[in-house]
Amino acid sequence: MPRRESYTEGTPNWVVLRANDVEAAKAFYGSLFGWTYEEERGPNGERIAVARKDDADASGIVAAIASSPDETFPPAVWNTYLAVDNVHTAVARTITGGGTVVQAPIEVDDAGVLALVTDAGGAPLGLWQARNRIGATLVNEAGTVIWNELTVDDVESARAFYDHVFGLTGEIADPGSGPYITFKANGDPVAGACARGGAGAPSHWHVYFAVDDAAHAAARAVELGGDVLAGPMATAIGPMAALRDSLGAMFSVFEVPSSENG
């Protein structure tokens, strides 16, 4: 479903790249995914470039790039937001579920209400209560978000936390590389979670973008100053590649058959 008009509570609905060089990030993703941008100001005065794919109309919002709030942030990192019906209730449940509050609920004009938290495993997470902006309105086609995946130390604890806070059910399977959770909202798959496994990036939400050709996207990312971390590789659900942008933010691309694009 490329076009979205609403999100069920607990569904990833928005991704934001926090970057210390917004112009460089805009250039990278604009060249890689065909994004164009409209400039805004955030609730704390930060610069925000709202991304649209190609020449999509005003409803075709896919993501955002925002300036880092201070020098303690990494050069660039992708953040995932989950839709909530009431952000204050979600924050209270985050605390009782073992998470922490980073940014208390704050009004974003008439767009909605946001809060920033960490889950019980320490993964940063945004909460978004929509008003006039639901989050991304264009998904699941080339150049847009297609999946969000939590990488965490303890998948069972993650399942309990996301059930407690968002009412998500977690279906666990083991594809051979360790337990994998498929989070479901009202029975529909909305996100995943896998074990972090050893050293590497701390617990975090990882973003997958759809592309027409994973190998081409990986090569293009390198041309633009990024890196290929893994792949491109064949998987049971299609070719993928794990990448790093020119500022250091990690993300992945997943090849979607042309019949599924648009």
C-alpha cells in the first residue's frame, strides 16, 4: 500500500535522519533515492528538510532530515517513530515498561505531538501522535521506507515491552540465524526485531528503503561517498544490501520487483 492516510498504534510511521550536515545528507539521499525537499523548523528550532520522492505532490512525504541538536550526537543516525493514539499514555507506559524518556511530549504546531524515548533495551525511539500530519504518506515503493527492524540484545524482553506500550503482538520464528520477532498490529505485520549478537552497533531501530535494483543502489551509494557494509545479497524475500551514507548513518536497501512499485 504505497499511499497511507493513517497508521494503527504501534506502526512505524516516520523516519528522521539526524545529521550534523543537513546539506550533505540532502545531496546524498536526493541523488540515491530521487528525493526533493521542503524546509521547515522543528519545535526546538532545528532545521528540518521534509523529503518527497521525485516530483511527488504535497501528499507524497517519505522522510525527513533534521539538524543534530548538539555536538554530543553522532554525525548522522536514522531514527524511527511509532504512531501512538495518545503520546502521554505511551510515555507513561514506556516508563512502567522499563524504558526512559529523552524528550517529554512537545507540540509540533498543528502537525502532532512527539516524544523521544528509549525502550527497555536502550534503543532510541520516537513517538508520534498525529494531528494534521500522520508521518510518511508514501511507503513501500522505490525510494521510500519499506520496513523497520529493531536490533536488540533480548528479543523476548523486546516483545514484552512493545506489547506493554503499544499492544503489539510478537510472533517469534527462527530462520536459522537466531530468533526473529514479527511485530503485528491488529494482526498485520508492521515491523521486526532480531538479536544484536556480539559487538557492533548498540540496540537500535534499523531502516530499510525499497529500491528497484539493490546492486545499483549499493554502487551508487559508494559513488556518493558512502560504504557497503554487507551485500548485495540474495535472501528468501529478495536482494538486500546494508549501507552507510556519506556521514556515517547505517541503513539498508531491499529490492522490490517492478510490479510491486507504484
